Amino acid sequence: MTQHTAIGVDVGGTFTDVALSVDDRLVTAKVPTTDDQSVGVLEGIAKACEQAGIDPSNLDEFAHAMTVSVNALLERGGAKTALVTTAGFRDVLEIGRQDRPDLYDLDAEKPNPLVPRRRRFELEERTTADGVEQPVDPEAVRALAETLRAEAVEAVAVSLLHAYADPENEQVVAEVLREELDVPVSASHEVLAEFREYERTSTTAVDAYVRPAIDSYVGRLVEEARASGIPAPQIMQANGGIADPETVREHAVTTTLSGPAAGVVGAAATVDDTDVEGLVTFDMGGTSSDVSLVRDGEAERTTDSEIAGVPIRTPMVDVNTVGAGGGSIAWVDAGGALRVGPQSSGAQPGPACYGRGGTEATVTDANVVLGYIGPETALGGEMTLDVEAAHDALERLAEKAGLEDALEAAQGVYRVANATMTRTIRSVTVERGHDPREFALVAFGGAGPMHATALAEALDVDRVVIPRPGGVLSAFGLLAADESYDAVRTVGVELENEARRASDSRTGSEMTRETADRDRLEGVYDDLVSDVLADTSDSDAAVVSRAADCRYAGQSFELTVPVDESFDADAVARRFHEAHDQAYGYTMEEGIEVVNLRATATVEGAEPVVRHDGDGDAVLGSREAHFPDVGTRETTVYDRDRLESGTTISGPAVLEQAESTTVVPPAWVGDVLADGTLVLSREEVRDR
């Protein structure tokens, strides 16, 4: 029988994770992330294929998530970019929303714009929300092209006033610049056909800024894969869906946060959420921790994100990131308080325990001193640890912080890191009207399962789920991802629903306003659906969903609600009221505005089937480990992959895998499910 093989590779800050599905068998691997990410990707593929006993040329599918675009933003290492805009609006990136990053911080500074003022250029043209009033002069654009060529720009962003409403002038500018220049040109009506000049311009600038790096990296990876006989990679987008490499090379902004998105998709694919309100996903890697929500089996999405202080309005999985990962450096601030992150030791030299020259104490070093990671543990399946170096680093930190010894410093680092991550989980649950006690916490990443129960106790969550491929769940999520494409357009009309008509009748209102004409809205939806279907690999297999961004009249923010196949104003109004009540705890009698229309086309992927074969001989030994509020306990160490389905593990225990380590503290119990998933619960809850 012919085997079906699919591989997912996710590049993280410290490790590159690999998940290989061979029929119902899952093989996982980790390799250190390399400066040229494609090198580590191919090394990871080779390692996983060798473990599985197959040749890389026999792979049927290859899906990939990377950090190229987000690294370019965080490190300000993107292309030398120019911005072309309407006369009088060159400073929109600088002005922004005229708000402050921290209202009460007198020294707070906004991040510098991606495009400095000297490379922001103006054109005489004028478009209003009703259409073009002053056409752009193509000769003026050609003259500008000469200036851009002299500036040796590497990418150009074009964002003209009101191009979302009528893109005619912007189309002319983009076409001429593409003819005259040999650099990528990003046009706002192609990147984000939405109102709000600042966000639209910012998103277009991001697309241009990261596009050369994405184009170069993806192009190189495609060539290297072809040379190795490997299929061209499908690239994970920030919206949680994969796309072909040519599409993402032309829409680079869609690749931001692709790795974290893959992890959330993996959690949704492996964990059953039918008997809880939803899932809180907690991905703790080497550099940062990512938190998100899954409800009704679907990852929560947003169109209002910010990376490194730069707004990005493309649809993406709603992931909150905090700089607290295994490699996050612990330090003492000017007031003598212990802090953790956001600075990271990275992969080179890494934490002190890696033995690669790192000397500063990190969260991983604290876990070594606490006994959660033992001297015999091989991180990534092959990296041995220098336990003495970890103790020395924590001793030095203890001296700076005025603590007694390395153990007390490790306890402090563990506690501070957990507090940071707990606040992040509260921000996506409590602060959005969700009770975390009604959710299950899904922990993954190399370090997530070591901290999961501590976070659950702080949040009063009863259940923690650790998927079997938890150490490489983002890579596994790539195997389960659907193909997905999005389109949006601003319409800006008031919803004429039954409740509004009744209100106007009671008040005698004759207010003049543009109301939502069903035929017009359906025409816009037809265009959006046509656009997204054209991007899919199989339009006949695609499922299209429609949505609308709505708000009460006078509000400056929107909520997205689903729209049926036929636009029903009363249904949209009802869903918006319900969404507003869920998010903010109240509804209003104001009119409802339909601001944007959205369409998404999805081609469903095949979820991998994972077989778990534990032989039952799983005890590796024991070691002392320290637990908060309990103290030091002799702790049994298990090889998690060898635990049989149906096994119950009582804490304290440590479950080791090549890619991650799970800590089961005293008063917690773990059950191994048929697919190898570990479900942890508190004894007091279990015994009820």
C-alpha cells in the first residue's frame, strides 16, 4: 500500500520544529534554528525523514511557518522602502492616531515609522469617498520613478487618499511604477481595501517593508526543496490558513505571526472542546509565549493587531505575545526587583545550561535548578545540559537580587515568568468577557508543559491538556491547516433593520443617511467571493464564509459578525447586539453601521491521524524537584512516549519527551488518552 507522507516545519526563535506524518505514524524532531532559516528547515526535514526511514524525495506535502517577516519588523531589518501618497498626507505614518504608548509616561516614545520622512513622496491627485476628483498625471509618476531609482529604494508602498473607495488613481500609480522600477510595489487597494488612512497606509508599508525578504527566502526555499526532490512548501499565513508560495510572495504581510497561528490550529485539531466553553492555548517557546482562544473548534481571529508598535489590519489568528520564553533572561532592575524578559538569549549562545557560552540566567536555567529538567535530559533529542553552568548563573543572579541561593533565585524566576504569562491569559479571557474557569488550558511548545499547571492554579482552571506532539504542535498544526484566503471592502452604510425602523417611527426621526441596500451589498459580496475563490487551488472544493464589521453609530471601533448566504439585516443586527454584549457587557439603542464586508474561502485539509503506541515500560528513574508551596519532593521521571493509553500518573512526576518536558506537581493527576494526549486535573476536582 502506498504511504501518504506530509511534513510540517515551524521555525522558532531557538528551535526549528518538525512533524512528519507517515499514514497514521507521527515522527517529530527539533533542530537549532539557523541564521539562514532555510538551512535549519532542510536539516530538520532530513532528520525527521531519517528517523522515519524514508527519503525526503518521497514526501507528498510540505507546509511551512517561519519568522522572516516578524523578525524584519522586530529587528527593523526590512527593505529600504519608499511611500508614495497624496499631496499633504506624507506624514500620516508619523502622526498616527496622536495617542501615546503610555499615557502617564513622560518619557514614552513612539517607534520610528518604517519609512522615514525623506523617503515619503507626494503626488498631486484627489479621490474622495465618492470617487476621483483630480486624476493623477502619469508623467508625474514617471518623474517620481526617477527619484526613487536615484534613492536606490528596494520596495515601494503606494497609499493614496480614499483608494479603498475608488482605486483608479492608485492603480495608475502602481502600474507606472511597476513598469519603471525593478522593485516590488505594494498598493493599498490590493493589500487592504479598508478605510482609516493610518492603518491602511501602515499595513501597506509593512507589506512593502517585508516583501523583499519574504520573496527572497520563499523563493530560495522553493528552489532548495526542488533540488532535494521535496514538494514546494505551502506557507502558513497569519489567518491560520496555508497558501501557495507565489501568493505569499506577492502578499508578504499575510505571513506575520504565521508560527503562532499554526500552534493554535494544532491545538484546535488535537483537543476536544465540546464539554468546555473553549480552549486557552498557551505556547511557550524559547523566546516568547503566545496565548490565544479557540471557541467552537475555531481559532479566534482579529483584524486589529500591532507588531513592534506598527499597526497591521490583515486578518490573523488573535495571538497575544509576551517576551517570556525559556530563553528569556532574568535580571534585576534599578529598584532591586527581579524581572524576566523580554531580552532573550536566543539559540546562540542560548541559556547557560546549553554550554555554548551563555552566562546570564534564563527561565530554562531556573527549570534546571528546580529539577524539572534533569542533567540527563537531552533537549531537542540531542542537546546535553550543563547543570553546573545553570547553578552558577542563578547564584550570580541571587547575589544581585539579594536572595539566599540559586534555588531561591530559580523560584523567583519561575514565579515572575508565570505571573507575566498569567496576565497575558487574563487579557484574552477576563478582559474580553470570558471566564477562564470555563475553559481548558492547552499547553505546548518546548517549555509550556512545565509551567502549565502553575498558570492553571493561578487562574483557577481545572483542566490542562498537553497534546502528544506538544513540543512541536505548531509544526503539527501545519499538517492540519486548511487553505484559506480573505478579502475585505469598506461600504460604510447604516443597517436598516426592523428594530431601527420601529425606533424611527416612535421618535419621528427623518434623519438622512445612506442605508444598507441589499442588492448593493450582495454585489460587493459577489466581487469579494470571486476574488478569494480565484486564489484557491480548487474553487469547487472551497467553502466561502461571509462576515460584516459593524458598530453602533458614533463608535470608532467595530465587531465582526457572520453573515448568511443572503444578507438579512435583522439577523446581522441580532448577532451584533449579542457580540457587543459579550465583549462589553451592554447593548445600545443607537443605529448600527455596516462598515466593512468580508469574505473567506477555505479548502479543507486532511487532519493527520496519529497512532499512539506506548509499551508501558516508561519509568526512567527519579530526582528531586522543587514545587511552589510544597517544597522539594522526590519525583518520578517518565518517558512520556512509552506511557500506555489509559495510564494514570499521580504527581509529583516529570514526563520527558525529546521536544518538551511536562511537570505534574503534587495534588495533580494525569490521564493518557488513546492518541497519547495527556489530560491533567487537580485531585480535589477529580474526586468530586
